[in-house]
Amino acid sequence: MRSIETIANVSPDGKLTVQLPYDMPPGNYRVVVAIDEAPTIDEFPLESPSLAATTTTEDAWEFLNTLIEMVEAPDD
């Protein structure tokens, strides 16, 4: 069994679309879906295959740094 965390898109007709890692062989799989009800960040649309294919490591680090800046540390 393999666990993958990714962003999914649910269309109005209830279809779920996800971008899987490129090393995932094509085929039919039994899957378990757990949905986090917190909203996603729309600044970096991962559901676009062309964006996923052309994103550089530098772009990914820039995105992660943006996310880190959005996190507020709890008061101790």
C-alpha cells in the first residue's frame, strides 16, 4: 500500500481529479479517500498537468516558502 498526499479537484458533477507522481504505473487501483474540509490555497493550482510538468525545483521552493510565511506560530 502506498500513501500519497496531493491536491484534488472535485467537479460539480462529483468527479475527483488528482495529479499522481510520475512513477505511478497506469491502471486501476483500489483507493481510500480522506477529505480535509479546510480550504486549499488557490495561489498554486496543482491540478494543471502542464504546470506540474513544467514546475522547477526553484518554483517549488518558492511556493513552500510562501506557505511557511502564511503559518502563524502559536502563542506559548
